[in-house]
Amino acid sequence: MECARREMAEEAILGFLKNNDEIPDSGEFAVEHDLDHEQVKNVIKSLQGFGYIEAKVLRRELWDLTDEGKKYAAEGSPEFQFFSAVPEEGSISIDDLKRMLDPCVFHVGSKQAPKKNWVAMGNQVSRTVQHVEEDKVKEMLLQIHQGLELDKESLKSLKTRKLIISTKAWTGYSDVKKGPNYAPKRKILPTDLTRENLLKYARLGVAILNTEYNFNAKGQPLLDSGHLHPLLKVRKQFKDIFCQMGFEEMPTNNFVESSFWNFDALFQPQQHPARDSHDTFFLKAPSTTRELPEDYVERVKQVHESGGYGSRGYNYEWKREEANKNLLRTHTTAVSSRMLYALAKGPFTPKKYFSIDRVFRNEAVDRTHLAEFHQVEGLVCDRGLTLGDLIGVLQEFFSRLGMSKLRFKPAYNPYTEPSMEIFSYHEKHEKWLEIGNSGMFRPEMLQSMGLPDDVRVIAWGLSLERPTMILYKIENIRELFGHKVNLTTIKQSRICRIGIDSP
């Protein structure tokens, strides 16, 4: 059945071109000849490959009306309804119009009608034109509903007002003409010299031994292999750079963390806005942690309430129940606090750690923000480190990323002092862009863990998504990470070479 439909489509296309110059639109052709458009597209693609025809790909974006758009298509646009409610002679008060019209119609109409110079607004509303010949918005909505095309400006205005929504892209072919190998009927070419083919083509009257062969025929398709996501490719490059600089990777397989390790151990006060449910995902079950190191908890409490190790503290009543709350970690620095505490238990050994993994924040999703993203973090723990060491390590690290022009700006973080925002000069955009944050962990954070007094920790962090979007020229983060990612794009994405491809 499928083969018969394909032959019908092929005969219709080649037969039509025998007596006509071109097929302007494959969609209209399919409707006129009662053919399935998908079948017509497949046949055109096949015939084009063999040179029987030439064609251009045709793409259209299909639109549908939103619920609001459907309402206005039936009842008229808000501005037209607003105008119609104003008497032809005299005026009407704003309050009377509010009572007469639907609230949404009044709200939109009171803005659009004056904008079109249909009415004069004040405490009283009066017409500035006697009649409006047609409701153009309604007409455009009806055309969309009927599947008709609109010009770009009309589509833009309806889209801006959220009266239409894109459904899917329609693809077809235009300018279908005869190709260099055109014939009214496709010539059958054997693809394999087998007994079955000898018998088959003998029945069809094709001399298989004296004919040309289709050496371009494809064999059995191979199983599709897996493909690395762009984030994984960039992550591998970051990891290689850290390893080349002698860093060890921290274990980051605990997405769920306690508020103690995520906030309190990092000297972040319990009244800090980041600890609010509007910024952090707290767990319902299990809602609290099972155990914490009690001696360390007591030292952290003391530092928060009344200070210590040179700090005055925050001078508030520290609550254990706040520290016990479980959450989805908001940064991988929670892992750093665990690693430094473990390091403080034994004889001190200088360490260089890094981590690259997911973090979670209760943020509004837009083109540059997600509630789930990846953080890249590096830290160096040694005796006598200074701000100069931090700047030097940052310059070495980012130069390996292809970012040699750096600037640093003083900043504030609860658990680092001094703190610096990191900026890099973007050659293409000719401006300085913020690429990360950095600082030196506060003494009251480190010494309460049990680390020696002269030990210092320098650290920095940046997102994984932002450099990936720059490298792969992705404008919307939802096209990179999440359920809207196009798998074809993932398969076709090139190898990432940080330091060569990076701006």
C-alpha cells in the first residue's frame, strides 16, 4: 500500500512537469492531486537526489490562536469593543465604561483605542472619529484561524499582544522544476547483483547485466551511536585544565545537603535572604538531617552568635533547627566546607581541589536562568596564601580558557574576605563581561573547623552553562539544558576546544 502511494506521487510529479514549467508549492500540489504531503515531500527529495528534478526547501511557521485570541476573533478586538461602547455623540465616563465592559477588554482597549487615535481619554471618553470601518485585529485573527498567511509586521503585532502562539514549523518544497536527468518515468536501477534481482528485473524487461548500476545506493543503516552533550564536552575541557594544574576532584554526589554545611559552616547568617524558600528548595521528606559533628556545630554557633578568631560575629540567637533543615544544595561550596573540615582532622597537608556539578536555586526561569545549573569551583588550601596568590592562580586558570585579559572588582560574600568579582574582556562584543566570583575564606570559618591559624584558602567559581553558550553560540539556556533541547543539535555539535574557540 505504501509503495503504491509512493508510485502515485512520483507519477503525479513527473507527469505534471512534463507539461508544466514548475510546481510552485508542494503543499498546494498535494491538496490539488489528493496526495499525502509527507509522501510528496519524500518523493521530491528522492527524485532530486537522482537529478530528475530541482527544488528549493520551503519553510513556514504555523500559528494558532491563544484563548484570548479566540475570544477576540469571535467578539472583536478590545479596542474595537471599547470604541463601540463610546456613544457617537457626546461622551461617557470612565466608570460607566468599566461597568459596561469586561475588565480585560477595558484594560487593553483603554490603551489601544487612544493609541490608534479613535478616542480622547480623560475623566470622560469621547470619539475622535465617527466610525471605524473594520476591526483589523479581528480580521487578522480570523485569517490565522483559517490557515492563511500574514505579513511579518502583522504577525509580530499579534505575537507581541500574545494573541497567537507558534505551533510547529511546516516544511515543503517550492520551485520544483525539471532536473538534468529528467524523464517522465523513473528509470529502475538495480542496487545489487543477486539471483532475486536477476529474476525480478528480467520480469520487468530490464537487462541487468547490460545496464548501469546505482553505486550510490546506501547499505543497511548502522545503529545510531551515543553523542556527548555540549555541557559534557566543555566540562571535560575544564576538568583537564584543573588536572593539568594539579587539582584533585571533590566528590559531589550529594545533591541533598543540610543547611548547616550549605550555609552555617560557611559563616552565612540564618537571617540571610538566600536562606528563604523563595531562593532555596527545602525538602519535605526527610526535612532534617540525621547527624552533625557536635563539637564543630558548637564552635560554629559560638562564631555566629558572639564571634571568635578575630570576628565579632553576627550577634543573634543561632538556632539549631534552622541548621538541621535539608535542602537541594545552592552551591558546590557546601562540598568544599565538608572537604576542608575533613582536612582539618589530620596533620595538615596543602591541597588543591575542584568540583563541577549541579546546584539548585529557586529562580524564575528565563533565557539566561534555570532553577538547576552547573557550578565550576576551584580552591587552594595552604599556609600563608595571599590575595596576590589568588590573582596569580586566576590569571593562570583563565588564560588556559583563552581569557587572558582579566580585571577584578571588590565584592562582598559572607564567607570570603577579601572577595572579588572577575571580569574578562570579550573581543567580539568589545566590552568587559563578568565571568566569575572569588575570594579568600574567612579565618573564623577555617579556624572553627580546626585548621591551623596560618592556613589560608583561596577559591573561585563560575557557571558551566555561560561559557558553553558562548562557545556554541546558544542564545537561550533552555536550548542547552532541559526538556526543550533539540537532540539533532546535540548530535551535530562540534568538539569544544577551550582556549582556541573561546572568544
